[in-house]
Amino acid sequence: MKKALFQMNETNPRVLMDSTLVSFTKKWHIVAKIVCSAVTNFFQLGKLLRKVNRTFVSLIPKTTNASHLSDFMPISCCNVLYKLITKVLSNRLLEVIGELVFINQNAFIKGRNISDCTLLAHEKLLSPFS
């Protein structure tokens, strides 16, 4: 769980907007036991408290004079525990996704390239004419 929490902190471009995430990482030695207990509780019971499962969507202006919808960036404000559970699940899925997805499905799988499908299709289409 610690690995997942610190990964979120490193890869999140909007981390400065998430003061709770920053607090959790800086004070990990204090909150670790409570956070791990809450996340473990979710995996054991399969339930989240309503307070944890709430998300607010906010529009953040990209420019100082934002007037059109395209001038805003949507931000999903989820509880850090919710994000942490999602990151833990994502990390677990990354370990086995290559075995779960058929070998001929190449998009979005690390180590596979979607252009391989295009090349294979091109070869198959041209082979009758060779």
C-alpha cells in the first residue's frame, strides 16, 4: 500500500491540488497503520463507507479569463483512500493483465504494440496475391 500511495504522489500532475495525498505521504509514519487498516478492511469486506465513496467534480479554469467550457479542466476530487484502493487494484492487475488478455489483443498492454495488428492484417491481405 505504501508503494501505491507514493506512486500516486510521484505520477499525479495535480498533486499540489491534493493536500490530503501530500499529507499522507509526508506523515506516512503516523497514518500508515490507520490507512492500511482501512484499505485492508475494504478488501476483506468489499464495502466502502459512504464518506470514502463520494466524488466531487470541479471545473478548474485553464486561463485567467475562462469563458468557454473548453477553457476549463475537469478535476475529479476523490477521497485519498478511494484513490489508494484503485491504485492497489491497478498495480495488482498490471502483474497479470498480459495473461488475461489474448495475445492478438495488443492495445494498451505493456510490451505489446497496436501497430503489430496492422502489420499482421496487411500481411494476411497481401498473402493471397503473392
